[in-house]
Amino acid sequence: MRVKRLNNKSNIIGTNVKKYRLKNEYTQEQLCQKIDLYGLNLYHSDIYLIEHNKRLVRDYEALIFAKVFKISMDELYKGTDKELE
């Protein structure tokens, strides 16, 4: 299966995931534990790849990130429209 990319990135929310993770003072491992409470199993290596825009983020994963960070989906995607330029 070929993975599609936009401007050589697999996702556009990785920077915001990292920003909110650090704002909440979570390590990548702690974020994985919070995500696991929603029934989604991610590893810290997955978080690393997401934060560096090298891993595709599924819609349900984005929703769980928003829930863990207690933010709206709009906030999670805030500023990402610059990726289209």
C-alpha cells in the first residue's frame, strides 16, 4: 500500500500534538497511557513519528488526541492550513 503525502508529510497535526503534549507536561509514554484509556494502543515510537509528521494519523486517533488534551478538533487542526501553501 502506498502512503500519500502532502509536502512530504504524512500528517499535518504532528506539530500541534507535540505542542499540546508539552503544554500538558506529558512524556510520550504518559501520552500513550492516556490514549490507552480510550482503547487505542499507541507506542511512544508512534507518538514520535506523529510529532515529526512521518506517520499517518487516522481520524479516530485525532479525535482521541483532542479528548486527551481536552481541546476541540478545531484547536488540534489550528494553523495547519499553512501546510497547503
